[in-house]
Amino acid sequence: MGLSVGIVGLPNAGKSTLFNALTHAGAEVANYPFTTIDPNTGVMPVADPRLDSLADLFRPPKVIPAAVTFTDIAGLVRGASQGEGLGNRFLGHIRECDATALVVRAFDDPDISHVEGAVDPVRDIDVIELELQLADLETVERRLEKTERSSRLQKEKEVDSIDLLRRVRSHLDSGNPVRTMSLAPAERTSLRELWLLTAKPLLVIFNAGESQAASPVPAALAERALRSGGQAIAVSARIEAELADLEPADRAAFLADLGLAEPGLNRVARAAYELLAMITFFTAGENEVRAWTLPHGGSAVDAAATVHTDFARGFIRAEVINVEDLLAAGSYNTVREQGKQRLEGRDYIVRDGDVVHFRFNV
């Protein structure tokens, strides 16, 4: 299952620098608004020590990690919801993503202008969130008008749908994103077809200066992200871009000098993965070791379909081993002798870290 995260923010916030470091895709970086017009897309693997250990155990020719697709979307400005800048064109790119990563600038650099005149990360979140809320409000009002008109013409009252849309409109009118609403699962499903921007999970990336790279997210920013129903992490896009160009040994030394345990990009990928409530299960053997992505609560047959549709269509059972048990045992035969392999049916809820072998017949 592909995961897509749209990187958004004001112009010159460091979005493209972060994107280049994340994906090595080489998006153009420059000190003027709208450098990025068409969205750039790149894929970043999710670092997972368990996958590395499985690869060391089986030594297959192919090792495939789980991955997150990042899309670098052009800078938004005040009035984007009304067409300012390149407005709705950019907002449309966000609608296509599963989650939003909002990059806010926290570094000072006299050579890089700030579209709002001064560095203020909390204000920048306010600006972007307002534009997304206004765009959603327009979408909801259009749908509400259409639903009410349809209900009158057909002399039927679509009470539940109209009530939900009115509640969403009121929530947005109050300056709140849809993701902070208390909604039943069926209501969230009903809203999904509207592709609302503020319903998407939110990750705020505090683009820090080099001196702040090892510091935690400031309390005011963390609180602001939480108020929007999101979470925040601190990363220095400039440092991450430098790290991406280093050899592994030099990278480790550079990180140590900065007081960092790992690249910030690893945390960005993991945070995006967790934000979308995904788990990782593995398939492992002499030919391939692979990490697969599955929504939390997914069943064995859902996992089978992720690997191959035939596995789900002809599902018989799943042979399941915890990855730590397999690594400790050192082989499938040993872990079976220890009685730590389980046979599970199609309704089994797959757990993070399961190593699964599917039995099927088509």
C-alpha cells in the first residue's frame, strides 16, 4: 500500500531542500516564490533495524523496505484559497496526498527572504491552516447547497448528510480543522469523498537552524500543532541535505559532532508512517526480505492482498512468527521447534513485526 505525504508551507520555508534530502530527487531550490510549480515526487525508505537484521539472517539478493512517497508542493501564500499565488492549483495537489507535512521556517538567514517579513513559525502555521480551512469551507458549502437542493426536489430529506455537512461547516467557521472534529467512523467515511484538506493527518516540521538541530521542538510550536490535531518534529533541512551527500562513515561522524543519534529524515519518515496509523509486517526468505505496509487493524487476508491479489483470493492460512522470535532462533526450523510459529485464519489481526508466510490455492 503506497503512502503519500504532501510537503507544504510558505515560500522559502525550506520545503524543497527537505524534499531533496528525503528523496535525492534534485528538486530545484532557489530564493524566490513559486520555484516549485509542478509538484516533485520522490520515495524515501523507512529505516527499520528489524529489516536489516532479517537481511543479515537470510542474506537474500533483494531487500525491500517500506517506503513513503513525498510530494513537494509549491509554496502557499495568504489568499491561496481565493486564487492568490497559484492558489487552487496547489491546493488540488494536496488533496491527492494521504497526509500533510507542513514545513515552518525557524532559521534566520538574511540572504533568504521571508514572504511574511519575519520568522515566526506559529504564525506560519496559522496562515497555512487558515487557507486550507477556507478551501474546505468552500467545498463543504458547495456540497451542502447541492444536497439541500436535491433533497427538496426529490421531496426526501437527507437528514443525516445535511446535518453532518452543517456541523462540518460550523466547525470550519470557528477556525478549526476537520481532523479535530469528533466524528463517528461512518461519518468520516462519508466525508472522505470530499477530499477535505484539513481532514488529513498533519505533521508539522520545524525547520531549525544548524544550532537548533539537536534541540526539541519549542513548546509553543508543539502546542500549536497539537491544537490543530497534529504532531511536530524538529529537523534542520540544511543539515539533512549535507548528510545526504556524505558517505556512511562520514555521516556517522557528522551526526556525532552535532549530538544527533540519527538523521532527522529517519524521524520524518517514521512520523509520517505512524501518522497514518500503519504497521509493518515482513516476508522473509532466501530470495527476498521485504517490509510491507498495512493499516492498523488490518486482517491476514488484507495483508495477503497487499502482497498479491491471488494470495487473498485463494487464502488458506497464514503462518505467523514474531520477528524477534525468528531473529533469536536464527532459522524457521528452530522457531517452529520452539513452538513459536502460529497458524492463523483470514480474520487474524496482523501485528506490527509479524513475519508472515501465506498458504493459498487458486
